[in-house]
Amino acid sequence: MKRVAIYLRVSTDKQTTDNQRRELEAVAERSGWQVVKVFEDAGVSGAKGRDHRPGLDAMMKAVNAKEFNLVATWSVDRLGRSLTDLLTILQGLQDKGVDLFLHQQGLDTSTTAGKAMFQMLGVFAEFERGIIKERVNAGLARARANGVKLGRRRVKPSIEAEIVKLRAKGDGILKIGKKLGIGTSVVQRVFKEVPWKRRSAPSIP
């Protein structure tokens, strides 16, 4: 009986891994596999590396400890969108004699064909990501050409003035953010982008 770890991932907090888990557990039951671990990264982009994906990191540590002999995941893009990252993960599994099952692609890296197809799918996943990035950049360029202002909306001038006033009194960035109910990044931006306001705090109407 194969000892299996299931890896689940969704890109946003609005998505759920429930469907992935249910399908993979059903596959394990039909195949006579024993599910010994379930690892999950919820709300994490596949473009991020292992150091930003605690579920993946924990899984690879368990791989090194040889806690199971197969990893099952929903699809190749659940593991990652970078060919380099995908091949690094596959190499890490192979080094410890752990196979990989991809449900949507119906691939098992215990076979030669499965290994070859996994590498090809990684190429296409990276290609698709490149296309998406190009489309996003083209859309941003069109928006700029049409006069659309991009980026976060600035806070009201009165809030900026209050930030400066509180800073002049000696309040720290965290305290200012808490008092005004705004993020510390806003406070930092005000002092970075409008340095002349540091010298004098304008009165609040």
C-alpha cells in the first residue's frame, strides 16, 4: 500500500481547497492508497517560492524524512507556475524516492512517460503565465494611455496633515496609524513622498 501525502493550494482567500481534497481522497480510496498527511497553502500564489509557501515547505521537509512515498495533488499548476520551481520540487521528490501523482493530468511520475510529460507541462504552465503577464501589462499600458491613474488612492489632504501633526508631537508610525485608523504604509508614504511636510505641520480646518 502506498503511503500518500496530499498537497492542496488555492491562490486567493475567496477560494477553497475542499473540492481538491475531496477528489484526491476519493482517488486514494479507489487506488488503495493510505493518506498519511495533508498539506495546504490557502491564498498563496503558485508563482511564489517555497519560502513563501509554508504548506509546501512542510511537505518537502516531510519528503526528506521519508514519511510517505507518493505526493498527490490536483494539478501541475497547484505546485507552481515556474518551470524552475517545478523541476526543483520534482528533483527533491525523486532524490528521496517519492513519486508524484497529478490528478487533472492523470500522470504518475513512477513511469518514464509521466516524468517526461510533467516536464512538458511545466513548460506550458510557464508559457501560460507569461501570456497572462503580457496581457496584464498591455491592459495597464492602455489604461495609462487613456489617462487612468493607477496605484492606490491617496488619502485626503486633511489626513496627511493630521499625520504630520501627530508626528511633530512625537508619535510613532504605529501609534499614528492606530489613532487615525490607517495602515502604517500610508504614514510612511506621507513622510517619504512629501518631505517638506516634516518641517511644519499645517493646521487642520
